[in-house]
Amino acid sequence: STEDMEPVNMESMGHPEIYPLVLTTKTQEIFNCRIDEDVTDEQPYKLINKVDIFEDLRNRAAVSDFHPVKKIVQEYPGNELLLVYDKDFKYGLNFYLIGTEEGKENYLNPPEVPEEQEEYKEHIPEDVYVYKPPVSKPWVSLGSEKEIEEESVMESTKQITYMISQKRSEFGAPVKFSDQNASSVKDAYIECTAYPDKNFTLKQLEKDVSMQVIPQIKDTSTQTECVEIALQQNEIMNTFIDDWKYLAEEEGTFGDKTDTHLKEYQSFTDLHSPTEKMITCVSWHPTIYGLIAVSVAVRLSFEDRVYFSGKLLLQPSLILFWSFSDPIHPQLMLESPDDIFCFKFCPSDPNIIAGGCINGQIVLWDITAHADRIENIKAGDSRSKKATLKPMFLLEPESNTEAMYIRHCAVSSIESGHKKVITDIHWLSDTFEINRMGSVFENRSGICCQLVTCSADCTICFWDIRPQKPLTPQTTEKKKEESIEIPFDVPSTFLHLDLSWKPLSKIRLSKGETSLDYCPTRISLNEDHLLYKTEDKTLTQSKIVKTGEMNPYHNLESGMANLLKPIDDFCTKFFVGTEDGEVIYTDWKMKKDSETGRLMPKKPVSIHTIHDGTVHTVQRSPFYNDIILTVGGWNMAIWKEGVMTGPLLQSCCAPKMYTSGHWSLTRPGVFYIGREDGYIDIWDLLEKTHEPAQSQNICITMITYIKPWIFSAKQQFIAIADYYGTLRILEIPWTLSRPSTNEMTSVNHYFEREVKHLEYVEQRKNIREQEKKEMELEMEKKKIKTYQKSKEQMEAELKMDYESYLELEKTVLINLGLLKVTEKGSYMDVV
């Protein structure tokens, strides 16, 4: 909740008593601190009474701009707090509050400065460096000369002088060298023998000797069991690993390692909407950090939507762009014909956005003309600086209150597209493209030009944004008649698609022999993992547009003339989650019907009914391309592509229904799942696999979407949207963002172990089925053997049964006294 949010403290900048604030125009009018009217450059501060702040907190509660510093205001000892206008955004926001009496006095009564210096400073700008020549002062001895004398080397011995001379007559005489025996010639050599010299004899007065008493030991060697164990340990462990390096790496990270809960950083709510709306989709901007887009829809059932359809037509359907610097006013608003339920930024150009409507239409926007409005004004890469968010939109207060509405460039054809709400949309990678048959070829344009969508009308459609060749050539006169005047505020990027855009191919997932079809809600292609790593491509594309080069999306016909080059060994299979909880693995390639000649989708490879409700999430792991997470109903499951026997992991029934999910972007074994009661379950496969590692309450209503984002190497955020239209930005703690040293290997071993377990279960199942068949066959053989008895055998068995009956009858009669046995062995009746 917003009550748990703590104010940003400026202790790291040397001002712990300063707390930055964002004051909206409404708050400025309430407290009479309007910019350029009540607070100016000459008097940039205002004293505000605590009672007025408390009154505002009671009236506006969490909407009040003083809510982040509520605790600071309560603990303030004085009656009036000092509010200062931060014109240059020195501390990141437009105002800041001084939270101590000492700080207020230092600001209002700064230390006195000599008049000469004041006059001098008035004529010198602050940014200009003024050279001050050094002033000579008399030298004062502090004892350094004595230290120099003590450390100097003084000669203590008398120097010996040798003088060597030669006769002048021998100067320049020829020299002849020869060998001779040194012992046979007198004075041929000089022997310098050692002798004691009293002048250089030093008497040793002290000597350091260390001694230690130890028991008597004996060194022996033999091949024992301990040595064998040590050798084995050397084989399985790296004895040369630098433990100190890994310890320093773990200790050098930020944050408190014991903190495992998500902390709320910011929240956004559209307070200007006249109707109650929910958030249907969330997406972070690929290149601008601190900018996030959300799509909203009216909270109405299908019957209520039909009943209020007339009123809903008068209200705009929007995608809102929120910035961390302004939690009240959206920076951009993208208009659409109807409510948007899913949208995606183009991986090749973030200014291109595609969205799916509730009425089945696809909408395209081009916000290139508004790119300057949403870019960071500070040069350089902000990611390489401190891990603290800075304002992305330094706009004037007057312009903040004005909504920036952007119309769409094109919408798809109503007759040829989807008939119901579009539940998921994806851009295909820029490495390939497909044709109407589903065959894969190299991408001719080098940019993302195709999309795939799924809808509640039981269809999956592939789309191409490039102009298609018409079947019949049109005359120039007919083109002039059909030409439509383009509004000045709408780009002509996708004008060729508007109201005539048709799908490239359409797939229906049939339920076998019946006439019913599966209803897809989420899809995941094999190339989705590439979109996690397209940030560098997006940055490069943005730089190309900035430098004035031709934007590829403004000339989509350039690559259409190239020949299609097929790609071999390309996986065309993908996962589909349905409305009834099935997880389907199928192929998008089409095949021709032998009887009708029509293109028909292939039969699904596998169908598993795992979830007991609608599947809300089908997502591939950013670390393993073949690992897929599905969330739906009251449980979740993890799948491995290629293993068709079932999921690697399936959770038990949760206390509340699951509504959304997402993998962690930095930890391979962590993922987040949202519930209908406002809780978020955090799963850590290295800690627990049968239940969530922890659960945390985020809001009081259903969580509709989860989207994490990496802001920097030391700071990560997760966006959580709810049914009441509130978007919460929470900071991910150190334990959930920092992977362990061998986490990726450990998680991979876990998946491999589960695959072997599934194979073993499948083998045992086959064995039991074979045993069951053998038992049934044995029973059939016994039945057949019984029916194959001869007539004589059956008559003999009947005769034996009759004789045994007669013997039993006689025995009963004798016991009752009705029959008596004579001496001759005959029977006599007793009357």
C-alpha cells in the first residue's frame, strides 16, 4: 500500500534533512505556493503550517502530494515547515521539504559573508572559475629540519687517498703482454688475506632466538584410506578456485540481503477518467527507462457492455504512457476504435506499436513525431550512472495538464479479421518471415514486419504490415477516386493498411471429429526468446532515425522485390493456452486437403488438460528456450519443449485463482504469479518446488498483469496492475534479483532430473499396460478353453453331479429317520 512507501532521503548527497516532492498545480493552489506567482527566483520558499498539511492528508488521503512525507511531518518538532521551490531540479523534483529546525534556520539565516567577497561574487557568475594567486607567508618551524638531520647519512670514517704516478719517459711506450707463472716471479701478485681489525670489530650484545617445545614426532608414509579420499576430492573439486574473489563479489552488492519483500516505489491511477476501468496489458518502453505504457478497458460484463454501448462510443479507448516523474498526468494517450486488451512495442522500432481490440481489430500507431516529447533531455546513457531514477519529462506545469492524444495510423478490416476480442499479440522476429502456407523464409526487409494474434473466435492469424500485390491492377482513375485525404495529425506510415488489412493466413484448432474448435487465449512461439535481447537493435534503429536516415517503416516496399530464401530446420511448432485450460503444442504450417484442395491446419502434436480454468500466461524462460511457464485456473505448470508426456512441474490447487504470471529476468529459478485476491506468489525452484517460497499482499482486488524490468545492474522493478485500474511499481529486493553463483546450472539439473522422472513414469506405465494386456489375454484363453469341452465330457460331469446329489439325499433321509438300512445293506422306508 502507499502507506508503506518511504520518502526519498538526500543523505547520499550530503543533505539528510531534505526530502524532494512533486507538487501538482492543484496542491500549489491549496497551499498558495504557485510557481512564478507565490514562489519566485527572489523568494523561492514558503512556510507551511503543519495543521494545513494534516488537513490536506485527511481530505485527499493517498492522493495528497504530502503523503510520501507524512511520517516526516508528524515527527517535525516545530509548527511551520519550510517548502523550497527547486527550479533547477537539483534534487530531482520541483519542490523539496526541509525536515529539521536546524536545516530551516540555516536556509533562512545563512552564515554572514564579508562585504568585499559579496561584492566580488555579485560580478562573477557561479559557473566561472576565478584564479586566486597564492599569498606568501613567513616560514614557521614545526620540527621538520630535525627529522631531516636524523635521517641524513653522515660519514663517520676517515677517507683514504691513493696517489698513482708514472715516469714521463715511459709515456706512450709500446706495451707487450705475455703469459708467465705467478709463483716464479717475485712480486707478481698480491695476496689479501683476512685478518681481524679492531676498528671494525662489533660486539654482539643481543640475539633473538625463538624456541618451542614440541612432542617427539616421527615421519612415516604409507598408502592409507585417508590419502585415497583426499585424491578423490581433488578430482571432484576445484582446489585452485579463488574463494576470496567470490566472497568479495557477493559482499559487494547493494541492499539488505535479509529483505525478501517487494517494496512499493511508485503508483499510477487515471483520476481523470469518467468511468471505472481496469488495466488489461502493461509494457515497459524498450529504450526509455522510467516510462511504462498500459492499456485500460471498461469494467463491464458483456451484457452491460451491450446495454451501455451508446455511451461507450462517446468515451475514448486509450493506451496511457506513465512517467516516474509525474504520477498524476499521462504523458501520451493513444486512441483506438475500441478497448485494447493486448499490445506490443515493435522490437525493431519502439515508436511503432500494435494492439488488439475487443471487437477483433488490430490497431497500429506511429509515435515517431512525438519521440522528442518522451525522450530523456540529459545526454549520455543514464544506465551507466547512479541507480536512482531521474525525471524523464521536464515539462512546464501548464503543458502537463494538457492531454496529448495520438490517433492511430491504421486498423484492420472488420470483415476479414477476428470476430471477437483479441487475447494475445506478438511480433515475429526480424530473422524470418512466413508465407500463406506457413513456410519459413529469410526476412527480406531486415525489420519486424509480421505479427501473430489469437482471438476468442477460435482462430490464430498471421499478419504482414507490408503492402501486398493486388490480384488485379487498378487504373489511375480508380486510385484517385479511392484516395482519402489524410488528417494532418496522422502519419501516413501504414495508410495502405487502413480498413483493408487482411490476415496473411488463418488457423483453426479443431477438436478432432467434432465441429467444435479450441479457443486460444495465449500463444508462445519458438522465437520469443530473441525478443528479450533486441534492446541493442532497438537502440541502433533509434539512432538511425535520429541521424536523419530513412526510417525502414516509411519505405516498406524496398525489400519486397528480393527473392524468398527458405530456411531449413526451422521449428514451426508453438504452444497455445486455451479458455478451457488445455495446453496445446501444434504446428502453424498448413497442408492441402487431398479431397477439397483447401489449406488445412495440421493435427496438434499434443493436448494436455492441466489447468482447471482459463490459461492467462504462456511464456518461455529468458534463460532456457525450451522451458515454458503456463498459468491458469488454480494452478501453474512448467513444460519442456520436446517432452510430450506431460509437464515437468505441476503445482497443487492454490487457495485463490491465478490470474497472471511472469518469469524473473535475472534469476532462472524464480517466477511471479498474481492471484485474484491481490496476493502475488513468488516461486523459487532452488528453495521449494511444491509451494511458493513466499506470498505478499499487493492490493485488495484481482491482479490483472505482471511485468518486471531491469533498470540497472543494481536496481530492478516489477509493474503490477489490478482490476481497479491502479498500476503499482515495486522494487525487487536483492535476494530475488541477484542469482547465486551456480543457479543456472542447478536449475538446469533440476529440469533434466524431472525429464528423467517423466521418462521413468512413462516406462512403468507402458510396462503395466503390457502386463494388463497379458492378464486379459490369459483370461480370454481360459474362457475359450471352457467353451471348447466335448459332449461326452459334459454328460459325464452331469452324471457325476446327479449321483452326488442322490448320495446327499439318502444321507439326509437316514439322519431324519425316514429311511432305514437293513442288515443286507438294502433300504427300507419307515412309516
